[in-house]
Amino acid sequence: MLKRYLRISLIFMMALFLVVALVFVIINAVVIGSAGRDIYDISDIETLEPAQCVLVLGAKVYSNERLSPVLLDRVDYAIAIYKAGKAAAILFSGDHGQTEYDEVNAMMNYAISKGVPKEDIFLDHAGFSTYESLVRAKEVFCVTDTIIVTQRFHISRAVYIAQSLGLNASGVNSDPRRYRNAGYDALRESLARVKDFFFVNVSRPDPTYLGDKIPILGDSGLTHDKD
């Protein structure tokens, strides 16, 4: 009797594992496949449809406002798209939840050093995740169409979330080099696709902060720290 019970339990656990694995694979395939037709390389810049803004998703910043390689490439590509006339503004979205850690001002100061006018730069200080950055782009910054810039491993999820939220979004891969921890990033991203699939299709949680609307076609100074 005990052996029969154990055998049934083992079969059940194996079946459950297979179902979960199948759902995991299907969701990843759906996210990657549905976003794929709207993802470009930087060499395709001339074929990009113009948008209200280029959206840069934040990543690690080191001390003295030094951008990590991942973030540096995102910002450089966004600047190239902006200078090609494909967007009138750049929206830097990242983590500025603590005084001593500030992704968005670091991105802005770097872009200004590369010739981007400060008045064309908007800062989202509460972009604590990809999902939150895109919800806030729509709800706070009133963005309706955007070009998202991030690495190849990340871009499908970002574009999928944006389009699921009703944004007219395309994406540009910003990976001109190999990065450390690429394997870890790929694994983490496969899990994040599943999480955000349920976020946009089932629960639609609010971001940590919303706040007053600051239209992307308005005054970017409202998003800058006051001197």
C-alpha cells in the first residue's frame, strides 16, 4: 500500500514538474516571439519609425557616476538614435530611491557631456524595474510611442510589456560587446519573462510610485533635481 502511494505521489510530482516546465517554455516563447518583429539592431537605425522618446532602462552605476558597461552601451545607443532624429527626447528611467545611489542623473550627465541638451532629457527617478519603468512611462509621462534601448537578452521582455500596456513600442539591441555574467543574466531573464507575463496579463500591479503627470512633450525640467 505504501509503495503504491509513493509511486502515485512520484508520478504526480513528475507530471506537475512537466506542466510547470511546459508553461515556462511556452511563456518565454510567446514573449520573445511576439516582440521579435519590432526589435532592431543599431545598423537599422534609418528604418526606425520616429517616436516621442527613446526610453533607456536603468542598470548599475558605480561610484562617481561611472556607468557600468551595460548601462553605458544603452545610453550611447540612445544618444545615437536621438541624434539621428528618431525621437525628440530621451527618457532615462532607473533607480534613484536613495540619495547615495542615483542611476538617472548619472545617465543624464553623461548624455549632456555627449552633446544632448538638458531640456530634451526626462528623468524617471522611480523606475525600479522594467515593468515599473514602462507603466510609469505610460501613466506618468503620457508616452504613447517609444523606442526602447537595452541589451538583446532583455529587449524582448521590455517591448512585450510596453505593447501589452498599449504602447506603440519598438526596441533596439544595445550589445556591441560580451558582458560578464551573461549566463546568469539569461537565466534571470527567463524567469523575469514569466513574472512580467503574469503582471501584464493577470494582476497588473501598480508601480511603487505614480504621482503627477509630466507629459513627455512638456517641460523636462520638472523631472530634474532642483539646485
